[in-house]
Amino acid sequence: MHSTPASDPQTPPMSGYPGRDRLDEANRLFRRALARTAREGRRHDHALLAEVERIAAEAAVALDRLTRAAIEAEGNSARHRAAFERERQNLDRLTRKIATRGGVRG
């Protein structure tokens, strides 16, 4: 676990991100529970292994969905929107420049 000092809930931590400790703890508990269940399945009840595989696959799907959501959120940041707008303006400027020169020559 991280030993970051307690901070104001409105102020993000200096490293990591808000909610990181909670996510790390949930991940730790999930992985430990899945490992215990798999160990039990290998030792005593092989039918449990199918359940472990199902749970792991479901978790992977959920994490993939959340990863896409995080990437999309990052792409919608003010910095990325500003960079996109600058690129759009550069493209518009280039398009006007080509148009005034009579288009692309082949």
C-alpha cells in the first residue's frame, strides 16, 4: 500500500491519482481471493477452476471497458482539446494556402 499523507479530498495527491489507494486495495483483495480459490481448486475441487476462469475473464472484460473509458477521458482533457484545435487550425491554414495556389498539381 502507499504511505501517502492524508490530504484534502478536493486536492489530488502529488503522485498517483485520486482513488488510487482504494483501487489498489480492491485489486489486492480480488487477486488474493482468486488465488486462494484457484489453489483450493487445484488441490481439492477441480470444478472450482472453471469458476476461477469465469471470474477472471469477467474481471478482464470489466477492466478493458474501464481502460477504454480512462483513455477516452484523457483524450477529452482541455490540453488534448486545445492541441486538436491547433492541429485543425493548421490544417485549415494549409488547405487555404493550397487553394490559393490553384490546388494540388499532379
